[in-house]
Amino acid sequence: MKSIDHYIRRAAQKITKPWELIAHAGDKYLCPLCNYSSKDWALTGLDFPVIREKQIIGAGTRHAVCHKCGSSDRERLVYVYLTQRLQFFADRNKSVLHIAPELSLSKKLMPMGLRQYICGDLHASGYHYPSHVQNINVLAIPFDDHSFDLVICNHVLEHIPDDVAAMKEIYRVLKAAGRAVLQVPISANSAKTHEDFSITGPAERERAFGQFDHVRIYGQDYVDRLQSCGFNVNRQNISADYPKFGLNLEEDLFVAEK
């Protein structure tokens, strides 16, 4: 799933000194997760030539992290879609599965009073995971068919060699008319997804895919992969409608419906 140091890095981003919050305070931006008003966002992301060459949306260095809660533009996009566009939480009698949950987003969703909110990630030996994160392999989700109204899988599939199997599992556990928010980094100038499973070394993957634990770069055929698993895909861009929330203007939402 996500890189093994995912939780460590996200937790570290939250350690912000009070004077730093004062220094970055302003009224240009507003974090929808913690309501911190700022004049800018903190720097995040990696910089490799392939990211620029392939124009990978959702990757690369950018000012996109909240100084207070550590939320990224990726987290805020999902949260804004669920709350502002879908108004998903108007009815709390819902079941949600959150794969490889981001700390800031899951912290916001846990007290929502949902009927069921399950967080899961593939646990690796020797690493600590928050107590609310169950050991769940997205290739074998331990829940019955038609269990969830919503699945959140935000920038995870690019880490999984058999991503189609993961998509099929997500489809299986969704209820009829359920939705899955399935975000991935995607090349703006590549029609086809690029993957080469002979590339296994961290340095080689950084050069080929832009991150040491990525196994592909999705192209514009990403929707075709989702549709091949049975999903109806609603691709949309809402970022420009919410300029204060610091969303990535180029990142489309991929909402897969059963």
C-alpha cells in the first residue's frame, strides 16, 4: 500500500511550533479540516525528472500542506468533495471503508457519528500503526459483499502490482449504488499507463515512476481500468470552485460508482 513511512512522515508534519502558526497566519487560505487560516501552505512532495517529463498530476514538489494539521491537498480534495459536493454526511447511517487512511482526514471523519467507519492498511512487521487502523489487505478485504456505502482509496493503487484485483475487491464490498473515491497520480500527457514489473530497486523506481515504492505511472486510460472492473466512473474537477482550500487545480476526482 502506501510507503511504509507514511504514518511517520504525516505525524512529523503535525509537529508545528506555536510561533510558526503565527508566522504563517493570514486570510488567503483556509484549511477545511482544522479551520486554520494562513497566507501560504507548507512544502511537500518529491522531485524527479520523470514527474516533470510525464506531467504527473498529484505528484512533485508543491506548497500544499496545512501548517497546523498537516493535511495535504489530496486529503482536502476528498473531504471537500464529500462535504461540499456530495453532502455525504447529511445522513450518518452510512458505512465507510478508508484504505491507508491519512491521519488528518481520518481524524476528521472518526467523530462524524457514522454507523460504521473502518480504517485499514496492510501492516508491516516492526512498524507502529494508529490503533484505529486495522490490518487489511486491499487484495482480500475481510468484509462481505455489499458492505459499504463509500470506499476511500486515496493515492494507494499506484503502490499495488495487481491494481485490477484491488479494484475488483473494492467493487465487491461496495453496496449497490455505492461510491469509491479512487485517486491516483496520473500523467497528463500519457494516453497509456506505464508499468514494468522488472523494475524493483528503489532507485530504479524513483527514476521510472517518480517514487521508490510506486510500480506504475497511470495514463489517461485509468478510467478504462476502472470500467473493466464494472464501475461507472464520474471524472470531475471541483478544485477551482474552492480557491481558499488549497486544492490542486489540475487534479481530477475519480468517483467510481457501482
